[in-house]
Amino acid sequence: MRWWDLEQVLELERDLFPEDAWSPGMFWSELAHARGPLANRRYLVAELAVPPRWGSPRTASGGGAVEGNGARGRPGDGRIVGYGGLAAVDGTGDIQTIATARDQWGTGLGARLLAELLGAATDFECREVLLEVRVDNVRAQRLYERFGCEPIGFRRGYYQPGNVDALVMRRTTQTSSEAPSVQGT
């Protein structure tokens, strides 16, 4: 995710989370920690590319609508259909946000975004990854469970202003010293 993605990300954010959408300042703050030698955030977008015009180089090579994530070089190259972000501090990753456009639900995009964020947690050498999910968002909870996240508690009234509880989930990773030993013959 880059600064030029924020307009579309915020539009999607407001559509999906009308009561508790992140502000532009929240995204800007997170992106400020995603670059440079001390970066401890990873933010990404998924984009549905705009089909190429007739006669463009992409048409000659079989172009068409393709999905990708975060590889846009210029504003306006395509429609952002998902995004996610992870913060990493002292060996703990925290999935700050993850979302997909409604017309992308059921396509596997959420799983791909989650896999990328978990890969980022590995890059940051996180031993565990935490996340909060609305207690009424069973679809997301099932996705997280498929990736090895387990419920560990609740945060009462976490989502405001609706006063909706959050289920806290955790996924732990094994370090090489914790991995089961394999004995040969």
C-alpha cells in the first residue's frame, strides 16, 4: 500500500465498516512505519487491473483483467478490491486490518491477503500473530481458524460506536528449537 492507494482504500473502508472506519490519519500513521530501515509494518493492497485498450502492449501479450497485489506503479491503474496490514513489535505480529470488497467475497482473496500478512510476520521473525475480529463476523473467524488462529479471549465493546465485542485470536509459530525433532535410522 502506498499513499496513492489511500483514496480507494478509504472508500472501501467506509463501505465495509461504516460505523468504525479508520480515518485517513490512521492509515497515514501506519504507512509512516512501513518504509525505511526501522519499518515494522507491512501494508498491502489487492488490485483488479483495468483491462488494456485495444492495441496496447498488454493486449498483444494476451492482457485482460488480472488480479495482483500492490504492484501498481501509478495511480489509477486498477480498482483496489482488498487490503491488509500487519504491525510487528518484539516478536509479536498484530494484524491491524484486513478487508475485501463485497464482490470479491468467496473468491479466496481474503485467504491470499491473510497468507501475505502471515508471510510478513515470518519476515519480521514474529513468534505469534494476534488479531481481533468482530464476534458477529463468523465468516472471517472461519478463515482465521483455517490458518491456525485460535480464540484466546474477548475485548468487550472493542468496536465503537456500535459497542460490539471483539474475539481475540492468536496463531503461534514454532521456532527451530521448538520444532519436533526428527530422528533418522
